[in-house]
Amino acid sequence: MADQIAAKATQSKPLKSSPSIPKPGDKIKPDQPEKSPKKEEDEDSAIIENTANEGGKELSSSELQKVILEFLDKNDVGPVAANSLKNSVKLEGEMITVELTNPIEVDGIEKIRANFLTYIRKTFQNSSIQLQHKVNIEKAADRPYTAKDKFEAMLKENPLLGKLRDTFGLDTDY
């Protein structure tokens, strides 16, 4: 049996036809006609445009808010990041800007940044969407913290609260 295997291994088989190797001076014919550089640039830009938003949802502020709420429902991001994404997101072109009021919110957003961007890009099927954050200290100064400050802020929005307080003799300074 070993002799049979050795005999088969030593048998010469005809070679399959291979492409001829060009000789020096022979012209090489390309398989496909050459394209002009200008056409290639046009095709490349068309491909980039198609992959930017191919069949996805249209990127608008209202759609972005819906997708953010879906992301928050599906992922446990923590209250700081969730509050920041719900309240202070603005869309300018393909740039999502989150306005923050303190550095703690920056840490919360940075922790979820990669997952959030991946989710947004997949949902909108747009790989060019970017995320940035801005810390706005002035906005933080406008936020009422004490009960008295909160009541005064609500009183500015609805003056009838003052009449309600006076009518029922409510104490707002607790």
C-alpha cells in the first residue's frame, strides 16, 4: 500500500495553463479601462455621502430627542448623565452639543460618550455625527437651590402663586 501511495506522488501531472508572463517590451493590457482622477474623486465623494446617511432616520432635533430617550431607557447611564442628556442637548448640523453646568456632569458624559455616539450613529446610520460638551458656568448661577430661591423662581413664572400663598397663609421660608 505504501508503494501505491509513493507511486501516485511521483507521477507527473500536466500543469494547468497559467497566464503568460510578459516579456520585456510587451504591452500590458489592463483588465479594466483606466479611470480619470477626476472621476475617481467624484465616485469617492459619492461613496462618502452615501455612507454618511444611507437609509437611516433624518437627523433633526426632535428625532435626536426621541433617540436619546430610547438610549436612556436601554442603558443605565446614571442620573447625572441622564439629566444632562435630557435637558441640554443642541444639534448643529452633525454636531451634538451638550451644555453642562459643572465638572461633575462632564465626568458623567465622558463615561457614556463612546456608547452614546455608537448608538446614535447606528440609529441614524450616519458615521459623521460628533459629540461635544460645553460647560456654561452662567447657566449654573441661574439655578435655584434653596426652597426660598425655588419659590421665588416659580413666582416669577407664575405670579398667582403669591396670591395663593397669601390666601392660605403658607410659609415658604421653611
